[in-house]
Amino acid sequence: MVKGKVVVITGASSGIGAELADMLAREGAMLVLAARRKSKLDDIVRRVETYGGTAVAVPCDVTDRNAAEALIHGTIQRFGRIDILVNNAGRGHLAEIEETTDEILEHMFAVNVYSLWYTTRPALVSMKKQGSGHIINVASMAGKIGFPYNSAYVAAKHACVGFTHALRLELIETGIHASVVCPGSVMTEWASSTEGGAMLPLFKESGPRILRIAKERGMDLPPIEGVISTDAVAKKIFECIQNPVAEVFTHKGAHEFVVLSARRREDAELFQVPVVLGEREAYEKIKATHKPPHLQTDQ
């Protein structure tokens, strides 16, 4: 299904993108791997080449429209086509809503939303000419439900989901597919590289507090699978490439929880109460001991 296909993956230097690149290369896909960290991309290309795969590293900041468009145009010029575009680049942040600066807002939407247009627009021109293609946008469960302390990221990923839904309607009966992937917690660098400070300490600090609060109140936690590997997520995306669907939920219980949220949001939020209160305690402790970068100057 993927042998000989030309695949562009953004955010390919680590995590889900790197894992997916390995899977596709082993199946004979021709890869164009984009990210800001060239050395990481070069490592992946060398690994792919050891088992006879084809991969090209393209250092690229997808928030730069010219660079993102050049990535797509360069792929078409080199290979003559583009069959699959995986918009995987993304970044989160750590801040309460009242602490979320304009700069954070701009950065979150630049990488998680605007970049989708920058790569998809030129890719669609080529895909429509060839009458086939598949665009896969990696969103998050944050694109379906709310989470505290990263509201700009949540809003951006909701936009990613909405963009994909609109894209699907425009592509009806064109031979081109569009899918959105909504992972939950994954073992990646994401929580260590969020803007405004790493979210990893928040998650570590809040874990025991969440369990304590749930026990004290006799409340259930959201019935969603916990942290899973990048390999597990990449396999779900690979399955979507083989058999395109509108939405991909990578974690057990995720789709069911999204359905509950859509039908009875208040009921779904009850499951999140221990999580929110535990993270609130942890966030206040982190703020008291280590002021986030965006709060280190007087407002």
C-alpha cells in the first residue's frame, strides 16, 4: 500500500514522526523528513539507509510560510509527486489563561494551525492534478476536549480538527483523503519542551495528588488509557494510511470519552475534576518555587 509512495512528514526529528518514518521506510516509501533539528534528521536518514530505505532530510521551520511551501515544492520537484503529507509538527505551552501572553498565542497558532495551510495548500495543487493523495493532521485529545494550563494549545488543536473536517468536505469525490489523529498521552519530548516551561514537572507532581483527591471524593478518573509509546501511535497512523478514516483515536476509551463530552459535557467534566484539582495544586506549588519564564518580569 505504501511502497513507492512519496511521503512528507513534518516534526520528523523525534517522537511520533521519527517512529512513523521508520515504519514507512521499511515498507518501501520514499520519505521527505522535515524538522528544525538537522542533526536529528540526518540520524534518521542514516538509519533508514542501513536497511535500504529512501529518505531525504529537509531542515525546515514550518511556521515560516516560505520555508514550508519550499518543502512541498522541493519534494514535487525531486520526486515528481507527493502522495502523503503528515502534518505532525506541534508544540504545547504551560500557562494559566490570564498568564497566556500574546507571544504564546502567536507561537501556538503558528506551529499548530497556520503551518497546516502553508504545507497543505501547495500539496493539494499537486494531489488534485494526480487525482490522489492523503493529508494526515496530527492533532491531540486537546483538539476534542479541554485541559487546564495550556488553553492556547487546546484552542489551536481544536482548530486543527476543524481544519481537517472542512478539508474533508472540500475533497469529497476528488480521490484525496484527509484524516486527523487525536493522541492522548504519549512518551515523547513534548512535555519537556512546552513553551513557558516544561509540563513534565506538572504531570509528575500532580499524579499522586490526583489519585488522592479521587480517593477522598470517591470519584472516578477519565476512562482513557494512560501514557503509550510512540510506536503504538505510529502504528495507528500507519493503519490510517492503509485504510483512510476521518478520525484516529490512539488510546483505549478516548473516542468514547469524546462522545460523552459531546453529548453531556458536564458529566464528562466530572471525571476531570480530580485531574484539574490535582494539577491546580501542583501548578501553584511549581509557581511558588520556580516562577515560569513568562512571569519573571512585572506585568
